Amino acid sequence: MSPDDSRSLLPVEALEQLKNVVGHKGFISNEADLAPYLLDWRGQFRGISPLALRPDTTQQIADIVCICNEYNIKIVPQGGNTGMNGAATPDDSGSSIIVSTARLNKIRHLDPLNYTIAVEAGCVLQNIQKEAAQIDRLFPLSLGAEGSCQIGGNLATNAGGVNVLRYGNMRDLVLGLETVLPNGEIWSGLKGLRKDNTGYDLKHLFIGSEGTLGIITAATLKLFPKPKHFDTCFAAVVGLQEIIELLDRARHRSGDGVSSFELITRPPLELAFQHGKNLADPLAEPSELYALIEFSSSAEVNEEIMEGFLESALTDGLVSDAVIAKSETQRQALWRLREFLPEAEKIEGASVKHDISVPVSSIPEFVETAILAVNQYLPGIRPIYFGHVGDGNLHFNFAKPKTMKDKSFFLHKDKINEIVLDIVASLGGSLSAEHGIGQLKRDSFLHYTPSIDLYLMRQLKNTLDPNKIMNPGKLL
Ligand code: FAD
Ligand code: MLT
Ligand code: ZN
């Protein structure tokens, strides 16, 4: 028994058995090393747990889950811990252990002609992208946290990112899964088939389930031909209706070759310049609204397509200025600017975040109505929105009024959420487009979700996890 175990609420004998499963390299139980596992990326949720396990095989995870069932120990699965909603952070009861997939990180199988890659859950997203690129293939999931988030976390949150318009979200990129069920059984569904109509599609139960239905241990993912050519531009757009028209035009003019269409507003950009290093304004004059647009193709693309598209948009008054990246370095600089926005917002301090989606055609109405309503409620509040407008998904965030204290600002959080989410609901939208529910959005989720949907979800949860050991306090 270690001194740390004596302080835990959990049975010492169970903790010892769990440590034995993973061996001395596979667990963390001292306070200092545990700390990062107990705090979420935004620093808003801190939990309590005596133990983080770091298994390196599926069988070890199955053994861990069996022991937890026997002793009624709760399990919080954790990948890269980059999630936005506190879904990978234990609660403060001290009755959970963390199961980190960081060491379960092998590439199991590459099949170039089947355009698939089978990977373990702890593979870092960027490593999968690199692995695919080496065989002239693309794994298209791409997001700002790709250097640290893991594919298991991407699957469990059904992550989106900047290429959804062209390739779909995580759910669309999976052919098979392997999962340890809450009773400790291993479900092997690692198929690499694009067509398979044999009953319910079980993998979809686990995608987006935020660790509440089992621990994903491996996945077979879809690959695509690697793009040979990118055309990337940063354009100052004159208004919200114009940005939607620009998207429509970009899709037509590029032969539906738009892989990213991101909206950026001036306030988060200013925060990026203020808090980041080596980030330059791409255009001479500031504008309220920008689009970062990328066309890509696995064939050689005629650069004149993007030039022609922008010229027509300038002539027709949709765009007031624009720059096209002339090199890979310039392209990367534009993307660095976009990817730094969440970090800049975090550094700036207290904000109320939303990850909403509405039909693309309703974006202007949504933004205008919501900003007016929130401003009327709390004058001086600062809208700092940006996001994947091509998917109808905005990170529709508000920073506190400059002179307000964090504590006072957070007293308004629920009312701001209500104002924004009522408008989202009235437009047929979603309160979580890509980040999931976790702890942060649980109350809103329970409020806005129809009772029949909640009933079905609870039935599924009770069937798969009758002892309720998987990720308590998240989602449902
Ligand atoms: P974690 O945060 O560790 O876990 C997230 C959830 O998944 C938790 O519920 C956890 O219990 C569960 N989980 C983790 N691994 C498993 C497993 N193997 N089995 C079962 N459950 C598991 N998200 C987007 O969708 N699009 C973006 O564009 C985007 N950009 C981001 C940019 C930045 C800078 C940051 C910090 C985050 C961003 N995110 C984005 C959010 C985040 O990166 C994603 O939600 C990501 O998918 C989380 O992966 P993770 O490995 O960090 O998971
Ligand atoms: C992004 O698109 O940058 C993210 O999903 C992160 C965020 O919302 O802050
Ligand atoms: Zn996003």
C-alpha cells in the first residue's frame, strides 16, 4: 500500500489490484503527477481521484473494468484532455479513477488500397495524419488541438474541426470500432467495410457517447487521396448575408472543392494579436468580418479558379479585400492565426462559450438576433465569435465587459445561455455542434432535449451500463 492509498475513499485492496493490472509504469497516484489529469483544458473543472491508470493493451482495460465493476468504482476515460466541456474530468466525490489511453497508441494496420488505417485509441490525431501522408493518403480530421488530442477522444466526442464541409465529422470517418463494454467484455467491431447492412450499426452507439457507454480501444478509419494542391485565402467580407452567399459561390466556382470555410470576426483576431507571438494581420485595413477559405484537390488545380472567384466577389461587393497564400509558409501562417483563437480567448479570461449550429441559411438571423438580445441584457458584453460557418457551426462566445469582475460576470452565465439557446432552438439548431455535452452543458442538454430522446438515451445507458460505472455526471 502506498501512502496515497490510505487517503482514498476507494478500497485499498481494489486499488492494489488495479495497479497490478498495469504494472509499475502504468499508474499515477501521487498528488503532483495526478494534478493535470484532474483539471480540464479551460481550467474550469477540477475533480478528485486517487488514481490514473495508463494501460497499454485492450486486455488490460478489460481487466480494469472488471475490477471496477466488482468494487463499484467509477471510471473516467481520458484521452488528450483537450475537451471543452469538462467531460474527461472526474467529479469531486473521489469515487472515480481515471483511465488514460495515452499508452494505448499503436498503429495496428494500414491498408492503402482499402483506404483504411486501424489505430489504437491513444494515437495522437496528428500522428495518424502523418502516418496517412507517408502513403500518399489523407486522414482529414483536423482541429487546433490535433497535436495533443487522441483519436479515442475524437471518437467519443464525435469531433468536427475545419474539414467537415468536405469530409464530414468523426462519425463519417469511421468504419469499425473496438470497445471495452462497461461489463468488461471486449466488443470487436473493427471492420474495414464501406458497405455492411447487418443489423444495427453498433459503432455509432459509442461515437459521441463521451465515455458513458464504454472505453473505445481502437478504430478503423477512412482515408482519402492526399491533396496535391491547396488554394487558401483570407478575405474581408462585408456582412453576414454576404458570407453565406460567398460560401455558396465558393462551392460552385471550385467544383465543390471547398475543404474549409471558416468565419473569423475582428474581436477574437485582436485578442490573437494581443496574446500571441508572430501573428500578423494578413490585410492592410481592419474589417469586422473575415472568411478563411481553402480549396483542395488531389489533382493539380488551376490557381486561377480561386483568383477568379475572389475577383468576382470583389466586383459584386461581397468582399472588400483579400489575400491568397502564395506559399505553404503563408498558408500555414493563415491557419496559425485561426487555430490560435481558442488559446487567445482563454488567455483573455472569463467568457461564456457556445458551440451552436443552425442551418447555414439562418446564420445571419441567428447572429443578429442573439447579439442584440445579449447586449440588451448585459450592455458592454463583448461578442467574440468565430467558427466553422460552412457547417452552420459557430463558437458564439461572449467575453465579460472590460470593467466587470469574473465572479459578477459568471452570475449572468445562465441567463446568457438561455437567451442564446432559446434563439438556437427557435431556428431548429443544436446547442452542441461538435464539442459534446460533458458537465458544462448538461443542464442545457436536459432542458432542450425532447423527453422521448432522453428516455431512449437512458434506456441505452441502463442496458449497457446497469451499474452506472462509466463517466458519471456527464451527458445524462
Ligand atoms: P478528452 O478531452 O480526453 O475526452 C473527451 C471525452 O471523451 C470525455 O468524455 C472522455 O471521457 C471521452 N473519452 C476520451 N477517450 C475515450 C475513449 N478511448 N473511450 C471512451 N471515451 C473516451 N473540437 C472539435 O470538435 N473541433 C474543433 O475544431 C476543436 N478545436 C479545438 C481547438 C483547441 C485549441 C482545443 C484545446 C480543443 C479543440 N476542440 C475541438 C475540442 C477537443 O480537442 C475535442 O473535443 C477532441 O475530440 C477531444 O479529444 P481528447 O483526446 O482531448 O479527449
Ligand atoms: C475551434 O474551432 O477553434 C474550437 O472548436 C475551439 C473553441 O471553440 O474554442
Ligand atoms: Zn471548432
